[in-house]
Amino acid sequence: MMKTAFLICGIWVFGGLATPVLAAELRGGLALQFDDGWHSWRTEVAPLVKKYGGVATGFVNNKYVLDGRITMDELRSLQDDFGWEIGSHTANHYNAPRYVQTKGLDAWLANELEPSLEFLRTGGLRVDALVFPFNASTPEIERAALERVGSFRRVNALALADGVRADGSLPGTSIDTAQYAPIELIEKWIDLAHRRGSVLFLYGHRILPDDAFSDGRVTAIAGNAVTLDRPIQLDEGEDYVLVPDVERRQNANDLLHVQSAEGATVVLDEAAPGALAVGNLVRIGPDYGTRRSDFEEMLRYASERLNFYTIADVQAGRNQLQTPARETAP
């Protein structure tokens, strides 16, 4: 879905809605994506994205529809009422390379990809993009998948592209606790996409209330026990991770799983690595979660600089219709 913008008396008008902005023009784009399938996509995330004139793409597993974590009615509403695209995240969220290694490529196609595409398309969804579970794939699996869909995601440290790449991939960078990036860094990526006239591809899973997360300063470390300057309370039924430094980007090797918390002492699954140090400001929150205030700030900032695109827009080259000629990065 494209969004046409006109500048009238210093105000951008999007589809009839006037919104004051700080930037001189919308240039480049943001392709927001979410994985797995959650009720909150329809009840909370889509209305928030729409508030800023945006759209997104949700990649769904059959099993999460069948067990009621998101419904087919909600997926159709995301598509038809909010302009989202729905893509495949396979049927059962198995690691594709491991599945193929044990059962073969034909079995993976017959049991994981093709049932997902049939299930979603039969439900009235226009599906032509794939995200491999855990973003794990091989060239052999990718080639077979591209006979059935128009693109797949490949994780990159900086996910900027002008369209589908020669290998059929589109980039992706995570915005949740699993691959944490501070909002100040995300805003720099948005600025870069704006200057270059490129599309920034960001993905997450759940947008959660701020009170689902706790920040604290590290005062002591002893093996796998970390003491903070304030008490921490964890909710049952959630898997928690600790971001070792909220002021910098987190690498995959920095991810720290939380075993328990009592008072101000947090116990990790393993000894704290070098990324965690006394004096660091850390964040504890649900694995694969994004803090709502950060997400909304990202939406606000992007809406003043970038167009919003679905993956289908990019596959079809529709983003190029609103993107000026590419500039050389400074």
C-alpha cells in the first residue's frame, strides 16, 4: 500500500489527514514486519501504526492460528481494514535447515511451506512473502522457496535496500530485546534511509507496555548473579532476557536469559559475559518484546521522514514510484 503525500502550508496531508512534520519531504521508506502471530497485532499494534499513517507485514505460523493465538478473522482485518500484508512463517515454525537435514527438502516443502501458503491463501489472504523460522535457511532451501513466493528475509546488521536483491532476499534488522537497538540508533537508520531514498526493513514480534520492562544500574556481578540498584519483579509464564547495556546495540552473543529474580538480584542462565559490567544501565524484559514508548517514538520519527511500505510494495517496485534518485551517503 502506497501513501501519497502533499505539502500544504507546511503540513503534510496523507490520504486526507493533515499531520504537522519536521522534515522537508518524505523520502525513502520503512517496511515494518512482525513474526509469529499475536492477538495484539490487531487490537493494539495495527491501530498504533495506523495512527502514524503506516502499514506493516505480519508473518504467521499455521499453528498459532490453529491454537487461537491469532485468528483468521484478525488476519483478514489486518489485511482488509489496516492495509497490512500477511506472509508465511511456515506451518509449524521448525528450523528449516535442521528439518531438511533429517527429512529432506521435499518433505519440508510438502509439510511446512506449501501447507502454510495453502492455509493462508484459502483463508482469503494474499500471501507472497516468506520468513524462515529463526531466519535460518540454506541456498538450496531458498531456491526451492522462491519457486513459490516472491521473497524471503535475510538478517543484516543494517537492513537497507531498494528492492528484492539478486538472491531473492530482502534484509531485516530486529527491533526487539532479542537483538536490541537503542531508539537513538534506529532514528539514525531512519535518517540514513531518508537521505539515500532507500527502504529500511525492521522486524519485531510483540509491542508491550512499558511496565513489562525494568531498567536498572548494575552495582555488582558475581558469576551468574547480577545485583541492580533497584528490585526487579518478573511475571510468571514469560521468558525474560537482560539487555546488558541500553546505550548500545546488542549483538546476538550478548543475549542473556534470566533464570530468576529476587529483590535486586537477578540470576542469569550462565555467567555474565564481558558486555555486562558494573555501572551499566540494563533492561530486563520479555524475550522478543519491544517497549511501546520506543516503538511509538520510532513511528513518529519515521512518519515525518519516510513512506511506509509492505513487503508486497517492495516486491512490486511500488516504493520506487515515490523514491527520488539515490544520493551518495555522507
